[in-house]
Amino acid sequence: MTDAVLALDDVTVVRGEKTILDSISLRVEDGQRWVVLGPNGAGKTTVLQLATGRIYPSSGELHVLGEKLGRLDVSELRSRVGLASSALEGRIQGRERVKDVVLTAAYGMIGRWREAYDDFDETRAEDLLAAFGVGHLADRDFGTLSEGERKRVQVARALMSDPELLLLDEPAGGLDLGGREELMWALTEIAGDHRSPVIILVTHHVEEIPQGFTHALLMRDGRTVAAGPIEETLTPHLLSETFGLELEVERHRGRWSARAAGRARVE
């Protein structure tokens, strides 16, 4: 047993002849907010799949919420870990009422059936939708929402069960500038609240890191390039190595940005 919220110890994931993760070690502690950065195919989403118990390591040890994966009931894990991802969104029926999309997370379900919810659950779902600026959409069908609205509903759903670990897989993916900034504002509020769960956010872009994030994991080709406090990790050298391109990195008012410094590839 470990007291870390998430701990990967020399974890490798192999599918067929392909190594998706190669000897990854990571320790996420209570109160931390992590961003996982890297290009396509780096293995970022696989880290989140491990954290939700959807896949198991081929080798190495994985602990989630202090328990070794395999000893922890996966159904229990679903109520203790909140997830927002495009894969999850694809499983939500377009005719599902927005409020029910959030409400059903209390039971770790997708789609409302015959289960009953008490006044506390109803109020919490309404409050979460309001907190993300989509409370007025509670009675709309999920499929009628814009991309930005669906993203915010998903994050509200991920928080419904009051999880100990919040996993966000490219929450700003596909959003226009306005939608992205609205989401960043909401996530900044969550990151700055000491009552919020530990957060792990996957993205391709440093511009999509909300203020208040404390640590970063940089990945390339299934391996760790660097991991640690965000100020020590999001350096031009390490980000250039991660993306294979010489980059300039800036931080202004708590938000990061990066741009190419030249066209030379980094080996």
C-alpha cells in the first residue's frame, strides 16, 4: 500500500508487438495538480486509462488511491475517480437530458434508467452545471449542445461523485478561443480550491494549462522526458526535447505559451 493518490512504479504497457508505455514511474500526491504533455502517440491517455482501472500494466506496479490495482474493486473506483474524455462523451446518448448526464455519475452510470436520486443529488447536479455556466441548459438534450457546452457538462459530471481524483483528457480539444478560455477560467477556479480533488490533465498545448497547476509530466514515444514541479519542467530545453522542435517558452500572469524558435528538428 502507498499513501500516494496515484503511483506508477516502472510501469510498461504492451499491446501486441507495440510498447505503448515504457518503464514509466510517477507519484502524484494529495493537493497536487498535474498536467501531462506530449505529442500524439506519447502515451498520455494510456496513463489516464491506467488510473481508471480500464487497463492493467503489462509489468510494473500501479497503485490508485492507496491500493494496488487488482485489489481495488473497479466499480468502487468509478465513484472515487472522476473522468472527462472524448471517449466517454461518445457513449452519452444525444437525447440524454443534460441534467441527467451529470446526475447519473452519482452511480457511476451513463444513461438514466430506473434509479432514484434524492434532493441532495438533484441540487448538486444543478449547482455543478451552474458553476460551469451551463445551468440554463439543464433540460436540453445533450446532443443539441455546442462543443464547448458539452465539454463543460462533462467536467461537471466528472465532479458529481465528489471524487478523490479528477482526470481530464484534452478537455479543451476542439474548442474555439472563447470556449477554451471559458473552460480555463472554470478549471482555474477548481485548481485554486483546496477542497478540490487531485487533478491530472492531459493536453498537447501548454496554452491549455490552467493557472494553479503545480506539476508536469512530459512524455514522448511512451517514455518520460521529465516529471516534477511545473516551473522546473516546462523549460525550453525539456519541451523542445518532448516535441522534437526548438521551442521558446513564456509564462505571463500564470499562463504558459510556447512557439517555435526555428525549423530545425531536435534529435
